[in-house]
Amino acid sequence: MLNATLLAGILALTPGDAVEILLDDERTAVVAAEELALLRPFPVQELFWILQGDEIPAAWTKEGTFDHILSNKQRTTIELAFQDAPHGVCAQYLRGLAETEQSLETKATIVEILGWIGTVSDLSTLLLAASPESERYLAPSKLRSAFARALAEMHRRDAEALEPELPWVFRHAHSGLRMEVVKCVERQPIADPIDLLARMLSVHTNMDVFVLQTMQVVALRHGQRIGQSALQAVRPFLHDQDPACVRLACRTLGAMNDVESISYLIQLLDTDDENLRTAAAYGLSVGTGLQFDDNVLRWRSWFERERTWWDDLAAERFNQLATAPIDVALQALNDISARCLDREALAAGVAPALVRPEESVVLTACAYLRRLSAESCVAELVDLLHREEASIRAASHKALRSITGLRLGADPAEWEGVIRSIER
């Protein structure tokens, strides 16, 4: 390693001479970056120039180019070097480069570094660096890839700060980058991805199809409870002018278990548009678990029976399940188990059965909640892992694995840790 005095002297030379000395055939950009990180004040410009390496002769950089650093997983050295500098110094320097730089390689490097060291205050710089000069041009794939990695890295470092800002990023991103923002929401472990995606609807109309499609995938994958704000954001697309949006709204609302849309989806089964009938039938099937295809008469008959049951019998059955003797409780549970309209409300009504002492009632309730994919009852099912009866522990464990998709063992502590992490 060169000492600080010698490094400072080298940097006083012209940039080309300084880089030539620092990157002789015995050294790489990683070593030079480590040495530069020792200097005060921190030489941000020189470090960036060495890492970027556009104008460095190939003989000096064949083992020290930026791509080589990334491919060899040596980015930690670079990340630490930049983090060692005051954030404001780096951010100001990178902002200036983003405003003036035209080189694709340099812009991609700015984006990568912002992913490593940037905060939410640097998101506008990130968008500036990742965007082409004009909306008329597509963002090059290298920039799109760098932008996607930067978002993922920023999320890894500070998910709590980044997640609320993603709809803002989507709104202000270049058209070629918006898809990467949506993909970030789909791929990263985000607390409420459906809500974030809902806030991206109707912002850029040419992206609505992709956002709806992603919402459907996420809803099916996570099986999470959906807030009213997200449902209200999707429902208007049932009446959209774009047939593709209408079809996707049918599928997405089904995946989101939207009870209020069922009646309209049944109406759509009367349409002459075969593709729309198929989409409506899919939404109904995935939302209820029934397989009536596009048979409108069967769906109407079922819907009327379900509504009559909810109006006349539901409250009595739930009360019997919670408080009645075992034979009456089992009869009530068998009747409830035949229902599939409003699965969230059904799960809430069945949950009290899990604390009953009778083994047969608890086993039947576990099986039904597993069929409902009742994520709202995960905590109650985890509590059953402490029960003495091996059959109840096995049934609750089976339901938990089915509902969450997690392949954890039957240790209650493991599941309780998952619940705590979700609540945070």
C-alpha cells in the first residue's frame, strides 16, 4: 500500500499520469480504491474516475475494470470506500455527473454506486442518471439492469424508508424504467406489495395492464388480506375502455377475493365476448374455489343461496360454533364449511373454534381454514402448536405450511419468529 503522503502527491499530477501510476501492471482498481479511501479530504472524483475506467488504457485495466469488479464480487471494497466519505460529498458529486454525463458506462456506474450508498434523498439523482436524454428514446438495457439492481440494493439496506417512495419513483421514472419499479415491488420482500401496486394504477395508463397483471400474481402468491383502498383502485377497471384492462381486472379482483365484485363478474358471463367470459369465470373460480366455468345459471343459483345463508343463518351458526355443545358445534361447522362466499369473514367466524377443547372440532376447523387459505388465522394456528394433542399439532402445522407457503418445522418458536418479523 502507498502511504498517504505519496498518494496525495500522485493525485496532484494530471489525472492521466495519476491513474497510470496507481494502475500499473501490479495493481487493480480495487487496490487503488482501497488506497484512495485512506485520504482526507476524501478524493471522490479520483476514486470514481478510477472505478469507471473509461479512458484508462486497456493494458492497465484488463483486470480492474468496473465490470470485472462486479463480476468478481469485490464491490464490498468499493462500497466501503464510498461509504467512508461524507454522504453529502458523494451525493453532490454524483448529482453533478448525472446532470452532465452522456457516457452510458459512466451513467451505469453512477446508478450502481447510488444503489450501494444512496438514500431516499438521492432517488431523483438515481432517476436522472438512469434515464436517456429524451422520453422518445428507450432506456438502454444496461441502464435498466443497473437501475433494477440499485433499487434492490437500496431496499436491502433500508426497506422501511424506500418502500413508501416507490410509487413516487414510478410516477417520475422514464417510461423505460417504470416496469423495473413494478418488478421491484413484485420481487422484493415488501410488507404490503398490493397497496404499493394499487397506488401505481391510473398514473401512466400505458402501464395499467402490467400493474394489474403483477397485482394478480402477487395476490395469488401471497394470499394476504387486501385493504379496501387497493380493491377500490382496481374495481373501476371492470368498466375500462381497454378490453385487456377489463379482463385483467376480473382476474385480479378474483385473486384478491373481492366479494363486492362477484355479482358484476356473474353479469359478465352473459357477454358475447368469449375472452371476457373466460376472464370473469376465472375470477369467480379463483375467488371462491368453485369450478362452474362460465355457466351463468349455476353461478347465479349458488350466489343466491350464499346470500340467503349470510342473511338468515350465518350469525346463528357462528355463535353455535363458539359456544354450543360439541354435537351442535360440529353441525354448525359442517354447514359453515359448505360456504365459500366472503372467505375472510368465514375465517373470522371459524377462528373461535380453534380454542375449543374438543379435538374433533379443532381438527375440522384447521382443515377448513387450510382450504380457505386463511392468512388472518395464522397466529391462532401457531398457538395450536403448543397443544398437547399430537393430532391437533399436526393439523395446525399442515394448515400453516399450506397457508403461508413456508416449509418450517413444527417448532412454535420458528413460527412465532415469522409472525414477529411480519408485524414489524
